Amino acid sequence: QVQLVESGGGLVQAGGSLRLSCAASGFLSGINVMGWYRQAPGKQRELVALIDSSGSTDYADSAKGRFTISRDDVKNTLYLQMDSLKPEDTAVYYCNAKRCITNVAYWGRGTQVTVSS
């Protein structure tokens, strides 16, 4: 089992920044890809950014140029630096970890990000 705990969410004004963290614990061997997803009220959960074990990253168009995903494998922590935040970034942000060989994914409980205009 893998446990993921997000932190760092909060209320910020438009144009501000937040840094989300996701602490991973448990059986982490074979976890290939980690990522951030978000879900706004009334909308489906959507991908924000991914990072694989080699450090390669991928971003949703809405996140490109504003968000940066990174990982610290010593601390077993995933980060999402969010700059130039917009009200439409308001959502619950979820951490995800995937073990591709078994196609099993794990989710955190989420952290609320609210961006005021």
C-alpha cells in the first residue's frame, strides 16, 4: 500500500503563488509516475502535471508556464509550485502515484486551493 498526504493548499489572491507538497509513504518500490490532478466543483477531475522516475514532466495546457512539478526521492515528496494563480485554478488538488507494471494508482485525500479575484 501507498499513502499520500497533500499539504500546502489555502486561500490566495489572483496572481499569487502556492506550493503544494505530497508526502508519500508505504511500499513505494516500482512507483513510476507521480502527478497532480484537480477537481473543481461540478467538474471532472483533470490532470495538472505528471513526472516520471527519470524526471520527465508533462503539463496540462492550463498549467504550462505557470506551474512546476518536481520530486524529491530522498524525502519521498512530490511538489507543485503554482505561480500566477487565477480564479479558475480554484479546485481540490490531488496527489497521484502509479505503479505502471500493475497499473495500480493511489490517491491522496486532496488539498483545497482557492484563488480570489
